[in-house]
Amino acid sequence: MPAVAVVLAIRIFLVIGGANPANGFARMIGSWSAGVSPGLRDLFTPASAGLRTLLNDGLAALLWLLIGAVPTNVITRVALPSGDRRVWYRRTAR
């Protein structure tokens, strides 16, 4: 999941930096980011292309990071062997 967020971050950097959209690398990153943006490509529509990309692809990147973090957290707390697990700390009332 973090790799997807990296692709979206590169797309944001390229658009805000004013990269040539006809360049092969920019087209490749653009097509990849369009494929992993889960319906968020046109959620925000400000006039500036850089701001539009920052909001839409930035939100998609945060969503992918969250999608990756939740199962990782659950797996490290529940499914790992008992010595390798992370534990939830609870306060106890005295």
C-alpha cells in the first residue's frame, strides 16, 4: 500500500512542478495514479491543476496509507506468535 501512496505523491510532485505531460515517465505515472485513485480523481475541482491534483491524489494517498495501516496493526496485534505481538495497554482502576 505505501507503494501506491508513493506513486500518487510522485504524480502530485510532477503536476505541481510543471512536468511535461507528454513525457513518457509523466504519462506512466499519470496512468498508474489514475488506476489507483479509488474514485477520487474529480472529487475536488478548483481552477488550478496543481491544487486539484494535490487535493484529489493527496486524499487518495492518505486513504491508501490508512487502508494499509489498519490490517497491519491488526495482524501485528493478533496473528503473530505471542512473543512478537504488539499489545494494547489498558489502564486499570485501583
